[in-house]
Amino acid sequence: MNVKEKTYKALKSGFLETSVSYFYPQSFNHLPAISYYEISQKPFIFADDEEYLLESQIAVSIWGVSSEVLKEMGDMASETMKKAGFTKVETKESYDKDNRIYEQTHMFKIIFNKEGINNG
């Protein structure tokens, strides 16, 4: 399973008018924006000395100039990722005073087998 591609497609389907980029927004002059990256991919369950299930963790960051926009978009991102088969692990928010930009990061995980079938 290409988890990065799955994440991009899910986010683009939920945010048609918002820029979605890998790692960082393409421009901090056009906010709000969404970025994502894969934190890790690791074996989850072994069977017969082989990886049977894998777990991938994804970070989805929402960037904006107000915490209200982040809250609304964060709720939408959580729902969008849930529909795509991801489970939310945690959320954190930060504020860059110098640039006056808020960032809300949501961490998700997905478990799948070698054939790419989501197993919960």
C-alpha cells in the first residue's frame, strides 16, 4: 500500500479548494494549507517468521492564521482520514509568534497487510 498516495487522495477529496503538500505548504502566503508526511512504517504482527501486518503513522498538519480555522479544518481532516481507514492517535497545536502562523498537527495510523488491504 502506498500510504502517502492514499493520504494525499483522501485529503484532496476532503479539501478541494485547499493546497495539500508533502512535508510543508508550498507557500506560507496562501493559508490555510495542509501538509502531510509519513512518520514511520514498521512491522505490526509477524506470522511464520514473516511480516504479516504493517503499521504506518502519518502526520497531517493544518496551517492557518487563526485557531478557529484550524479547529474547523482539523475536525474535517479527522473525519476525512477516518473515512479512508486511518485511526487518529493524537493532536497538538503550536503558534509561531514571529510569523503569526498556527499549526495543528494530527497523527494517524493505519494497519495493513502486504497486499495493501486495511486490517483495522
